[in-house]
Amino acid sequence: MTAKTHLYTFQLIWTEYRSVNTAEYGFGDYPKITEHELATVQAETLMKAQNKFKRMFPERNIIFRVNSPMMAYRVNRIVEGQK
């Protein structure tokens, strides 16, 4: 008997923080935050999706840290019927 594996869809999101020491950004206290979708893959688990993203973008040196307050990269799982 073969176990069925379900593929989930994952997105890699890159968060860019832009701040200049001016009044527009609160002198550095309120940076402009922009999120960019870099890629979408299908994988069985979150860890396998992260490994695929690392292979897709070796020049970015992607590190996925759960407890980092300034994490630049994040992975979202897309549930069917949602976007």
C-alpha cells in the first residue's frame, strides 16, 4: 500500500524595510515596509518548500529563523480557495 502525499502551495515573501533619517520616516522610527512575492512552489511540507526556495535563490543566502524580529523572508502556505 502506498501512502498518498498531498502537495501544498507555498509563497516566498521578501520584506523590504526602507528608512531614511528624515521627518517623512519619523527620523528612522517608522520605516516604509514593502512586501514582494518572489516565488511560489508546491511541496509536501514547509521544510521541503524552504529547501526549494534556497535552491532557487542561492545568491540571496536565505535563512529562515522563526524567532527573528527582523526576518526578511517569510513563507506563506496558500489554502485552496484563498489568495
